[in-house]
Amino acid sequence: MSAFVTCGATVPFPALVEAVLAPEFVGCLSREGYRVLCVQFGRGYDFEAQFTSVTCTRMPLESAEVSELRQLVRDERVTVMGYKVQDVVVLGFAYSNNILQIIDRYGDVVISHAGTGSILDSLRLNKKLIVVVNHTLMDNHQKQIAEKFQNLGHILATNPTAIELCDAMKRLKHEDLIPLSSETNTEFMERLKSIAYS
């Protein structure tokens, strides 16, 4: 199984990246049967620096895992990295215009920042979704959006710590999340707009 993490492409979310790369969380993934963790960490973030204090092995660029992600990213300017941490392959890249295919490939579970676009992308692909609020943002509408989606039963919402993410992963096994309707729901869209712009 694979877990996909998206921080979005525009606003850095270092707390989320650090939480998912923490040995406690990688160990939790391993115990839950996950063998791949793919992280879209956003522009301007030093992903490699996270591995200086972690026991890991850098994977060669020609390894099957790194090559497969590089093909999905479809942009030669974007560096794709891979590390072996414990028994989990950790892949990382800054951004991609092909994010839906990457979510589809690596998202047995998706851990996402609380941006509406990322949430809807994952829900439209019928992915199990854990949403993490970036509390450092001013006028934090992300919290309202995450709470609303959670109250509707579509997602689990949590905070950017390894312990809370592990708890959410365990809860996810027992939750029957409600898939997002494929129909256009005008009432829901209007409610979402009112939350986002209030």
C-alpha cells in the first residue's frame, strides 16, 4: 500500500512534511502495511535536509520507484528524490501539473493540507482522506473547511504532528467515510464558497 501527502504547490507547510517524515510516523505506516510514502512538498522547501538526522539510504535516480514517479511528474525541471527509511520507500517532489495521476497511483490513503482544491481532487478520486490544517495561515479558513468536510463525513481532520497523524491512520481503518457525490451539488458549493470567503 502507498500513502500520498500533498502540501500544495504555493504555500509551504513544513510542519506537515516534518510530521510525515518523523520516525514515529514512518514506523506507524510500516506497522499498518504501507510500503511507499510519496510526498509533494511544494516549492521552496528543502526536502533533502529532512534526512540528515534520519537513518536512511538514498535511492539511486534510476531505481524503479524514483523512475516511475519521475515519469508521472512529467517535468524534467522537477527533481524527484527517493529514500529508504526503515522498510518504507519515501519519495519526494516539489510539484507537478499531473497531480491527479500521482494521487491516483500513490493514494491508497491521502494526507492533505486543507486547501479546497487538494481536498476535492482526492475526494473526486474516491480516496480515503486525512486533512491537516496549517494553523500558521492568517485568517485560517482551512480549519473551517476541514471541519465542514469532517462533519459531512467525507474526511478525517487532524493536526500536523506525527502522533496525531498516527492516530488518524488508525481511526481511518474503522471509519466509513462518505464518498463525495459525483453530481454537482449547488447547495454544497454555495456553502463552501460562503465558508471560504467569510
